[in-house]
Amino acid sequence: MKLGRATLGLLLLAPLAVRAVEPISLGLALAGVLTGYISYPRLYCLFAECCSQKRSLSREALQKDLDSKLFGQHLAKKVILNAVAGFISNPKPKKPLTLSLHGWTGTGKNFVSKIIAENIYEGGLNSDYVHLFVATLHFPHASNITLYKDQLQLWIRGNVSACARSIFIFDEMDKMHAGLIDAIKPFLDYYELVDRVSYQKAIFIFLSNAGAERITDVALDFWRSGKQREDIKLKDMEHALSVSVFNNKNKIADTTQKQTKLASHV
């Protein structure tokens, strides 16, 4: 900021020092100074969001947010904390991070996505590097599947090219038209490059109501057995959730769970 004040000082003094200079020449000179000042990467990032200036994720801060803001989701907290913190701390991940969050509307899936985004980018969901897609809003017509596929792939490729640590959130996956999910699959696997672009540092979060009934059934069975909700283990949910989601008409499990070996519920 000292450089900024020094430059401003020079600009304020300029009219006194260069009275003999033609106005047009002076204007061009000042424009050159400002352009050079703003285009310098580190200085530019003081005024605008930059991918290189992303916040360093703190495991402790993420855990604090999950503990203080998300209630009744002990499995989700543990899985998300370990998955996100471990992925961000890995300088060379072999594949993108893919999270599949399942549950009824209002159980906190979108809220968890918000927490994750805020712990990686200061702007959270409003960051230029966090992208939200809602199936019924962005892909409403089954007749346009081919067009949607092309647009979605171009959007993902363009944004990851601009910032490797891009976050993509897909809401209402259970309502996404069959076949559209195929457009995302190439970006989720162990490919070092896809069309000369690396997606290994990107994050994909899928939100779905699929499997919500089975999650409720498992929780109810534990309650009937006199067990606490906190006694539910991830393995108790994985099988029930995998079967339920696999039977969903859009086969979301084939994209998310087989890719990440991770099934979490929120």
C-alpha cells in the first residue's frame, strides 16, 4: 500500500511539475502509469479477487465452522472435514475431490456447501471461482440435453483453465435429466490431463434428495433399538445409501460413489 500512496502522491504533484507539457501527452503518461500499476499481478489482487490469492484452508477453522453451525450430522462432519482438509493440503492430488451429499430438503446440504466454499474462498458462494448449478433451473428441458452437455463441458473446462482450484456445486442431482451426468464424468477420473487441462485440483459437490428415505429408515431403526443417533457409523449408511441411490433413474451413484468411494449424508 505504500507504493500505492507514493504513486498517488506523484499523480497529485504532476500538474505542478509539468505545466509545460501538453494535456494530451500528460494524459497518456498518467494512463501508462495507472495501467502498469493495476496490471502488476500482486497489486491487482489487492483490488480484485485472484485465484492465486485464495485463502489457505485451516483444518481447525473448518472444524470450528462445522461444529458450531451444523447440528445432528456427526457422520457428515467427520467425512467432510477429513476429505476437504486432506485434499486441499495435498499439493499434487491424483484426481478431483468429489463429494456426494444426500438427504431431505432442509437437512443442510446447501449449507455445508456454503461452509466449504467460505473456508476456501473469502467470497464463499459469491466467489468468481465457485460455480452453482441447479438442475431444474439450468437444465430444464430434456430435449436440449446435447446442448446442455456441450455448454456444461465448455463452462467447466474454461473455469478450471482460469483457476485450477475451481469449485462446482450441482444441486438437485436427483432431478437432472438422464444422460447429462455423462458430461461431467470425464472430469472426475484419474486423468492427468483432459484436452490439455488438468482437473486434479478442482472440487465437485453433488447435492441430491436420492437416498433420503433410506437414511431416515436407518436412523429410525437405531431409535427403535434404543440406540443414540451418534451410534450410527458410516458403514451403517453406506450400504443402504448405495443401493437406494444406485436405483435412482439417473444413476448418480455410478458417477459419485464409484469415483470417490465416499458416501456421506447431510
